[in-house]
Amino acid sequence: MKIVLTGSLGNIGKHLSAALTKKGHAVTVISSQAERAKDIEALGAIPAIGSMFDAEFLTRTFQGADIVYLMETMEAAGDMFDKSVDFIATISQIGHNYRQAVEQAGIKKVIHLSSIGAHLEKGNGILLFHHRVEGILHTLPADVAIKFMRPVGFYTNLYSFINSIKNTGAIISNYGGDKKEPWVHPLDIAATIAEEVDMPFEGRKIRYIASDEVSPNEIAAALGTAIGRPDLQWKVIPDEELLAKWLSIGFNKQVADGFIEMQASQGSGFLYDDYYRHQPVLGKVKLADFAKEFAAAFEQE
């Protein structure tokens, strides 16, 4: 099949591109960076260099595809320290461009990388943009089959704690404790999407993706052991204190507020209500596996 992937060769895209080309699919990878072309070709895929903010480019690139894979990231919208960016509105525009390109190119099969929390129109913090884009794609004609993939929190997001660990000796957040929550590795996300490519498309489908279910304290213990700091603690501070810290280092206020609300929703379990109603089979990459990757990254910084 001819498959077009957005998202370039990011944490998921590089694994997904490799998996699909290995299966014999003709894969085109969209990237905004011309220097990525050689890396895309090295995976056996075809590079398409352009912008997700260019609906005409997307339409041309989608033409003739059997399946398009759509994803949007905060990085595509701008720098999280740029106070002028409205991330929710900017990413929603990407959603509108996708919708236009899918309809004009006559695409009938779509896989959309969404997120945990996309079922919520409030209380999900910065994840609101996923809810908005899902809603935009739902307005496509009924004969367009869409698979909404909803991964949970990425293990790779834990890399953001490296500086905190090195500077304060602790992981610092506005929630924590012993309550388990789901996490996922990009490899398991890519494997799930590659599996869905070869499964029937019909109507609108939602599938959650997770690798393991562990508590903040279990994460601290696993990462601490892996980096040679077995006493590493996951420290909880009030929302207001964490928000003040983030704003003081220059975070965009919408982003800072959004992450505070999202993490509070993680701590209360509100973010996971729909996940537990549609709990998936867990993937292969467990916390212990990721802890080794974390230790390698920790040593390099």
C-alpha cells in the first residue's frame, strides 16, 4: 500500500517508517526539514519536504495514498518559551489543514495519533489540542474511516526531569505517590500503528496504547537505581509553586498552565477515566527497559 506519514522521523516516525517499509509498503514521510531527506531515504522511504501549515502541499502529497497517518506536536507550533504563541489555536489550524487535505485528496483511510485525555473538553490541560483536532477530523465525510490512536504519557517525557535530578537531587512535580498510571514507549506506539495499517478500516475507532502501569514512586526507584542514585525521590510541591518556577524560567504561560492542569489530572486519575473503560493489552517495553535508556541519556547530559 501507499502510505503517507506526517511527523518526520521523530520518536515514533523513525520506528514506524522502518516497520512499514520492512513490510513492503511504499512510504512517503513528510518533514519540514530538508536535511531530513537523506535519513528518510536511508529507511527506504520517500521524503516530502513541506509544512503542515500548507494545506495545498498536504493535498498534493496525500494524492493517491491508500492511508495517511496524521500527527501534530507542540514543537510544530512553536517554542514553548515563546510567549506569543497560542499553541491550542496553532495546532488546531494544523487539524483544519489535515481535514482539508484529506477531503480534497479523496483519502478514505486515516490513522490519527491523538492522546490520552482527548475525550475531555476541559480538565485535560495542554492536551486540549488533541480534543480539538479529533473534533475537526470527526467532521470529515462519513465514508472516511478514521482510527484515533490514543497513547498515554510517553516514557520519553521523563527526560525532562534530568536537569531537576542533577540540580536538586529529586524529581519535582505537582503530583506523585503510589497510585499507578499508564506509560508508553514510542516503540510500542509504532508497533501498534503498524498493526492497525493491516487491519480493516471501518467507521471511527479509538484505541489506547500503553506499555506499563507504574506509580511515580516506582518510577523514581527504577530511574534512581539505573543512574546510581537509589535514594532518588519523586517530590510533590503545590501547583502554585511549580507554576511560579516554570514562569520564572520563561515558559509560555498557556503551556505552563496547561501542564500544571494536565499533571493535576494525572494525579487525581481524572485523565484516565476513559482509558480504564477501554483498557488495552500492555505493550512490550516496561519501565525497567526504559530505565536503561534513561540512564544512558542521563550520562550524556
